[in-house]
Amino acid sequence: MSVLLDEKNIATAIYTVNRHAKTALDNKPLYELKKLTIDKLLAENKAKKVGLHFVRNPKHSQQQSSVLIQYADYYFHMIPVKEDFKNLPHLGQLDDSYRNPIRKMNLKMAKQLLTDYIGPQLIVKKSSNLPVVCTKSYMKENRNKRKMKSYLDR
């Protein structure tokens, strides 16, 4: 698969991986891929840290911040490190009026593009011990239970 590793394609690939990670059941590998890519872009001075934003829905009702990173015409958020709080300005709340450009890319193609860019890395693999959500026997068993009107119908 030969896709040009230009700025626009890499930014679109990060955007695609990030968008899918927000709804994935096992999002660790996707977020790890995003993090490794952005770390490499920052190390190469292709991306820059703009500032800190407050997290919209913080855990445990404690105020949290995330780092705003600009790459090409996209903005991404990542978890800050200690130095970020010392070196970056705090921008306050997220600006709801701004949205990243919407560009479509296949998730498989986006993952391949990013792994080609970052090179061989240790990426978290999907865990195989996830519970099975729904099997045929489970569906048949529950279909019979739905016909009962009360627990006395057994």
C-alpha cells in the first residue's frame, strides 16, 4: 500500500484514528498509535504545542487539562506532561466554534499510514480475552424468555 506520507495525509490519518478511538470498544491501540505519531511529529518540529485546555467532562469531578497540539490544519488534544504546565499558556475552556476539517479516510488505511510513518514500534495489541457480546445460543435463550409475561409463566 503506497500512500504519500505528506502533511495532509498524516493529519487526516490521525483525525480518522482519533475519531474511531472515541467510539471503539477497545480504544487503547488507536490512542497509542495517535500518541506515538504526535510524539514523533513533535520531536521532528512538524507539530507544535499551542497551550492547555480544560477537559470538558473530567473524571471524579476534578478539573483536568489537556494539551492542544496543532499539526497541518488540524488540532488534537493529548494528555499533558509535567513540563507542559510550566511552559504552556492555559487557554481556558474549549472553543466550540472551531471544528477540524472533515476529510474521509478508511480506518485500515489510516492505521497503515501512521504505522509506516512511525516505523516499527511496540503498539498495544487488542486483548483477546474480551467477553463475547452476543452469541447465537444466548440470543435463542433470551428469545424464549421474552415470550413469558411474568416469572410465573415458567
